[in-house]
Amino acid sequence: AELPPPYTAFASPDSGGIPVINCRVCQSLISLDGKLHQHVVKCTVCNEATPIRNPPAGKKYVRCPCNCLLVCKDTSRRIGCPRPNCRRIVNLGPVMLISEEQPAQPAVPTQPEGARVACGHCGNTFLWMELRFNTLAKCPHCKKISSVGCALPRRRCCAYITIGMMCFFIGVGLTVGTQDFARRFHATYVLWAIAYLLGLICLIRACYWGAIRVSYPEHSFA
């Protein structure tokens, strides 16, 4: 909850020992005689309210830019000013915070999350909006695909080489072990062809991931 502004009740020579407080709007003296049980007092000069006690439980004070003191729930994010000549909506979220202690401030644009990435093809930098690296990105300048970080192409290249070599070994094993069977059942040649074809496809993919360009992040905004 928003705490009320600190004040020191003192007696002026002309007040006869009556405690007073300065108005938070015009700084005029407000007499607190018989009003210490209230949460807010009204200034007789500018007619604006000034808090002198903590707000009720679950409430907070908000000062509208028109100087109207508002009382709302402490979980409120938007509050409307009831004055007919104002009627503005006061945002209390992360974009704009207007409290009794803080005057109205213009909204500050939110910094985008992501990272500046240097393209591995053309060298130009672009904003990569993903929250993780080791993914594929398309450069908006040269329209080419590259990997953000080198871990992804390295892992996939090793995986395709391993699978491709296993397929070739299986194909060689089938070729050596089923030669006599293949002379009688020609469909066995199809199994050999599938094993060698899968091995060749995996090696081609390994060459693709081994030759892919890598884009490196410069710094992060996240």
C-alpha cells in the first residue's frame, strides 16, 4: 500500500497550540484540530485532500495529475478520475505509475527481448527475438538461413555421421551374409539398397550441417 507523506504536527504561534500540516498541493497550513482520527484532511485554500494516516487495509492513495487524491484497491492497475473536468484513466501498471509521492510521468517504451546477431552470410546484424540460441534464423538482409550458435550444427553433424556409418555397416553385413540367399530371393537386393541409401542420405545431411554458416550473438537484451 502507498504510505501517506510524512508530516510533523506542530503548533504555530497563531494557532494556539493546534497541530497543523502542510497541504501536499499548495503547501498551505491545514489545521488538524479534531481531525486526527481521519485518514485525509481537506485544504481550505486549494480544496484538495492530503493524507495524514495510512490508507485502510487493502487500499492505497493515488494522486491524479489533476491533483485529485484517489483511494483504490492496492491490486488495482487502472483507476478513473471521478472529476467531470478530468475523467482521465490513471495507469498503475509497469508502464506508468502515478502515486501520491510520484508525479505523472510519460510512458516509457518497453525494451524488446532478444539478442543482436551478426549474420554468418552477409555480416549484417539483426534482432533475434527468440529467448534461446542454437536454432535456425533467417537474416532479413540477405534472406539466407544460418544457425544461431555453433552447438546445433555440431550435434546434428555428428548424429548424421553416426547414423550414416551404422547404415553402411548394416548394408555391408547384409551384402556379405546374404549373398547366397539373395541369388534365390532377389527381393533381398532391395534391403541392401535401402541400407546404402539411408547411409548416403545421412552423410549428405551431415555435410549440410557441417557446412552451414553460423551467426553469433553480440549481446542480449533479455
